[in-house]
Amino acid sequence: MTIKQYIEKKGDFTFDELPFNEVDGLILSLLSYIDFNGIVSEDDRHKIPLYEVCALFFQKYSPKEIKKFVPKFLRKLVFTFQAMADTVRYRNILFYNYIKKVEKDTQFGAVCMLLSDGTLFVSFEGTDDSISGWKEDFQMAYQFPVLAQKRAGEYLKKCVSLFGPMVRVGGHSKGGNLAMASYLLSDFVTRSKILCIYNNDGPGFRRKEYCSKRYQKMIKKLHMIVPEESLAGMCLRHPTNYKVIKSSFKGFFQHDGNSWLVDDVSFQRGVLSSRSKRIEKRVFQWICSYDDDSREKIVTSLFSILERAKVQGLSELRITKINKIIALIKENQNMDKETRRFLLKAFKKLLLQKEEKNPS
């Protein structure tokens, strides 16, 4: 069953009757993608239950407006959110401390949810459609903390207090990385309040962060989940004990958490595809062959190309623009041959996927 079907099937159970599980972890991680501006308070003085948040959201956005949401998975996610409002399990979750910032060099979003079992879930937003958000993802290959990671650490510290509830932290895609980064950048008191961390197909860290004592302690609390055709989750260094699960989608569209398949109260186990294993190995080898300064030059050069191609958001990556990007990569003289070959191969695969999805 899908996560929406899980919500409908298990919605009559409270968190006391059916304890919090990994499916709940994904569902609450995804909710931070939804735009709650003007609906959920930016502080903790005014908490609002989920069913009220939902009603206000659908008053604010018409079905016509929802059809235009990007990324596309948001269109399905908001109706999954709507289904939660009709359940005993989720309808009274209290929302507060909402933040959403998209600036030239960063994209960051997060929200707090107080559950009926007395615990707090801190949800970090993954990468949205903005190029600034994607650029920040690439910056993680040579810098720590990037601005979103720094903000995640500050946000978690703000939300967690010594005498407050125990906390779960989670996110999807970049949000999964931010959930981990928030722990790494927190003080001892904050870290001691964390029950577990959910990284749902999010990237890892550089060698320095991965090998730190704090990261190794974090692994005991970490639930890393990736689909069989994982791309984002295979980037940078990550634990080897991640869980591979099945999706109803094909290829790298499996990154969409709406497609992850559920068996009762856990995800259906899968096997990492040979393609994802190859990507994991190649990306790792490629990144390890450069120092941080070289990686920075490569990322700067790549996003300069995207800027020249006038790409403002990932939803704009149509076939014509991808062809233009490929041409600009071929012309670029600031990249070494190996990097040019690596990027050309990646964009040609993306072009092939677009052509298969939109046959003439």
C-alpha cells in the first residue's frame, strides 16, 4: 500500500495504541515541503492543530493553483496531508515554529509538530525547485556547514529545551541531511533529547564529518532509508546499514516519497539496484579524486552554466534547455576532461529520461 493508504488504514489508531514508526517518520518529514506561510506561527506561542492547518491551506489554495505546484510531487502530497486531517492519529498534531526562506544562495524550511504521545517531531524541508537550493546541495561536497545546515542546527537548538519533550528529527532528500547536520551542530543538552533521526534518501557528508566522533555516535540513532533506485541517498559518505525499500515508481522517480510502498507498519524491503551501486561507486571515486578547492571550482562552473542557460528552477529543465546545457559543458574550458565527461554523461541520461517520458 502507499503512504496515503497507510494513513487511511491506520488513522484510527493513536500513537499510544500504535507506536510511532518509520512510515510516520517519512510522512511527517514530507510535510515540511508544504507552504504554511500565513497559516502556521513562526514561534511556539501559537500552536495550531493539523486539521485547522489543513482547512486554512485549502481555503488559501484553489484546486487550479494546486495543479501548478512545483515540484510535481507536491500536488499529490497536499492531498495526502488532507487525508491526515480526517484521522484520530494525526488530526490533533500541533504545528508551530514554521520557517521558510529562499534566498540567492540558500533555501531552508522547517516546522515543529507536537504529537499526542508527548514527543516533538522536527521536520526539515528537502530541496525545492529553486536553483539556489540545488546549488547548496552541491556545496555540501566541499563545505560544512553550508548555510542551510547552520540554520538547521540553530533551529533545532531553538526548538529543544531541557525540560521539553523528547524529540525525533527527520527530513526527505536534503532535509534528511539537515536532520543529521542539526544533530552534529547541536550542544550536548540538545543531542541528549534526540530519540532518533530519519534520513529519507538524503545525501551524506564529507570524510571529515563522517569520521568525527559525533557522527559515529549519531549512527546509533539514525534511520537511513533509500529506494532501490537511489541517487541522492548515494551521494557522499553514509552509513552502510541503510534500509532499502520498494517504490511504485521506476528509475530515479523513486526518490518521491509518495511512491514508497508499505507493509502494515514498515516499508517493503527491497534491494539496491546495480545502477545505484554503480552511481555510489562512481560518485564516491569522482569526489575523492578532488580536494575541496577543486570541488568548489567545479560546482561554481556548473552553476555558471545553468545561469547562462537561464535555468531558475529544476522544473524548467525541458529537453531544449538540457541540450543547451550539454552544448555549454562541451564548450567550457575551465573543466578538466574527467569532470566534463562526468557531467555530460549525467545530463545525457537526464535528456534520455525526458525523451522517454515525452515521446514525440
